[in-house]
Amino acid sequence: MSFYVYTHRRADTGAVFYVGKGRNRRAWNRSTRNAYWKKIAAKTDVIVEIVKDGLSELCAFSMEKALIYCLKAKGLVLANLSFGGEGPTGRVFSEETREKMRLAKLGTKQSDEHRAAIAKAHKGKVFSEAHKMSLSKRVFTESHREALRISALGRKHSAETIQKISELKRKAHLAKEGA
């Protein structure tokens, strides 16, 4: 597994205010941050800078600690709550904890802005064949199917959506005839 060390800078001053270790999209994740980090990010845009990539987890932890130490020694105030070199990688929650988290979110609605942001993030995304196969093999219980049916009652497709569905069906029909 390849890890990296990153910094977050304030767009208004250019000053580093956070140092972290991560992999994949961790450096760009805004939701799992401490309250101090969030207060800074609310005031200005955040510039993500990858300091070093392709590290083992142990090397990334060491580099993160050294960088935090150097920046604090220079007098910078960081949003880091620790001196680095810690934190779970790939944390797996127990079934009990997962159920508590599910129940805590049950019945909450996402804002229209949040839903639009999710749609924008997924637009144009290409899924791997393995992912497509895993989705096509999903098996729903009868109660789940009934819940889906009930939730869809009364919904109407827009004219644009109806046009797209029609076009897709036409293409599928033509492909079937040509095969």
C-alpha cells in the first residue's frame, strides 16, 4: 500500500495549517476533520499539497511527525491535535457500532445542495467491469423490493428523462436485432 504526506495551506495567506498522512483521497477529504481545522477551512479555501508520495505507512508516519515538529518549531500554529505518527488505517467498525451509526442517520434528509454536490461528483464517473458485475448480482429481499416500489409510487419522470429512456430502449432494441 502506498501512502503520502500532505499539507493544507490557507489560500488567503499561503500558510500551512495542517500536516497529515494518507492514501487515496484522504488529503482532499473535508468531513473527517477536527473542529479547529473546520473553522479555518470555513474562512478560506484549502490548498492541498502532497509533500512526498509512494511511502510505506511507517515512513509516512515518521515524515508526518518530523514535518509537524519542524513547522511548530518555526512558530506555526497547526490544526493538528497531536504530534502525528498515529491514527488508524482502514479502521473496521464492529457490527454493533455500524448498527448504532446506521440508526443515528436513519430518517435524516440530505440538503438539496448536498445532493447536487454528490451528483456533480459522480457525473462522468466510469465504473470498472468488476464493480458493474457486483451491482448486477445484488439480490433484494421481497420486503426490500416492496419498500422500493412504495417509495417510487407517485414519482414522475421529467420529459428529458423520458426522452433518454426512450433513446436507450431504442438503441437496445436495434442492438438486439443486429445480433
